[in-house]
Amino acid sequence: MLLGAATFAVSGCVGEQSAAGSPFEPVDPGVLTVATAFLPAPGFWQGRTPTSDGFEAGLAVALARQLGLDRVKVVQVPFGEIIHGKLRGADIALSQLTPTKERGKWVDFTTPYLDAPPGVLARKGVEASDVKGLRELRWVVSRLSTLTLIVMDRVNPNRGPVVVDDRSQALAVLRSGRVDALMLDLPVALGLAHRDPRFQVLGQLDGQEDLAAALPNGSQNREIVDSAIRALESDGTIDDLVSRWLGKSQGDVPLILSEQ
């Protein structure tokens, strides 16, 4: 059962074919149906009723326009289901997804739309500028996050972290003051800090992670969606969305060097 759904119109539609000439084939004619897990997701999906506010909400609208579709329909699907290919009839998932080999067994990932090195989200007033400082913090980690291994292996906190099931629970623990920090994809951390004055981004660790959309396994739409994402990168749409909804880019965040 879907947890929620909302539809909004797209203006100024363009043609329905990619540069490669393959038309996009939506589940519902004229509609881009998007699955996402976290509503609201500050900086990515603003408000409890999905609108065009937020980076991924704006990206969904821009993709629909690029693909020649009239509307975007948003459905909320648990994160654990999305990464196992259960999109519940959606054409595409936009849910701050990091591609991995394991997840690639269940979904087809698109070309990335954001660089996403590990970022340290902390409560305001918490201080740490190097790995030694990070090690002394109290951490929360998620069982579903690809970043948990980074916390355990590269930070190696002095105290065992609080372990929860997903990001929503991790954020609740961080807000409660029980812990000091949470490792997130940097764009996600920036979006949260930009929208919630209780948070700050202490820095980023070096890494090659990305955020990408996910399509159902074997989707015929991958080539045209890849082409649409590249077009939105080329025309500055994605940079504009970063500036508006995330506040900072990767280059504005200090690098925390890992110990070798």
C-alpha cells in the first residue's frame, strides 16, 4: 500500500523524444510518476504535500518537462522497498539514492545528477574539524545507509553509535540531543542545515559517491532519462536547483582528511 500520493501540473512541455530518438513511455499517459521515501525531506521535498518546492521536486518537474509530460505524480514508498526494486508502479524513484552494486541488482540507476561525498551533519554548537574530533562525538547510524560503514571504519567513534532503522529515525535521535552527529550524503546534509537552524554541516570526507534516480529493472526509459538529466546539467537547471534549495555547493564545504 502506498503511503501517500500527490499530483501537480507541469507547464511548458517540450518534445517527447531524447536526442537518441527514443520516446519516454510512462505508466500513465502524460504523467511522470515519481516514487520517494522521505516526505518531507528538507531541501529535497518541502512540506507534507509534495509540490515543486525542493531540489528533487524541482528536478521531477524539470524532467517531466524535458520528457514532454504534462504532470508529475508523487507516491511515497518506504526506502527499503525502493532499493529492492519495489517502486509500486512508479516510472522513476527520486529519493536521494546512492547507486551501489547490490542495489543495482534490483533497480536500474540513471546517470548521476549530484556528486554526494559523505557529509557530517551535527547539532548547532557541536565542534570538530578533524577525524580525531569526529571520533569523540556521539553518533547515530542507520541500518539501511551506505554511510554506516564509513562511520565505523573511517571515523571509528570512541563510543558505539546509536543504531536505528532509517534516516527519519536517525534525524529524530539527532534532534533529541542524544547524539551529536549523523553521516549523510553531503547534498542531503546541506539541505537539512539550510532549512533547519538546529543543524550545521561540519565538513565532508573525501569520496566518489553520487546521487542518481532509479528505474525499474530492465526499463526501456533509461536512455532517454539519462539524456534528459545531461540536458538539465548542461543548461544550468541542476546548478540553479542546488543554489535555491541546498544553499551551498560541495566546493563551499571544508574537507575533513581521513587518517591513513
